[in-house]
Amino acid sequence: MRWLFAQDVESSLSRPLLVVLVFWLGVIFASFGLFAPRNATVFTVVVLCALSVSTAVFVVLALNRPFSGLVELSRDPFRAALWRLDQ
């Protein structure tokens, strides 16, 4: 099991779940845009909320693959620790 962490493992996040999540978030923000009064304050709040939700989805996707992506962890210390544990 430990070697699975050191290797490239496929994403554990289900693609259909991600598609449904993005679809429902789009529906929610579209309904906010349709039913809210049209002024600068509402527009700013809806944009900030959409930005925060999209950032949260991005962070979940980035944490799902720690050895690749925008912030990448080195595998060398992890492999050295596993090598020491196997001795």
C-alpha cells in the first residue's frame, strides 16, 4: 500500500461527480444572477462567491494529485523514508 503513494496513481476523484458538481454550481450561480436585483453590489458579491467556489474546487483537484500540478511535492524524501522502513 505504501508503494502506491510513491507511484503515480490515477485520480481518486470521480469524473462524473466533478461534472455534476460543476453543473449544479453553474445552475446555482445562474439562478442567483437571474433573481437578484441588478446593481454593482450584487454583481460583486456573486463574482466573489463564484471565485471562492471555483478556487475551492481547484484546491480539491490539486490536493488529489500531490506529485504533479501547480505545487509539486518531491518524491525523493518520501521514497527514502519508504526505503528505510523496508530495511
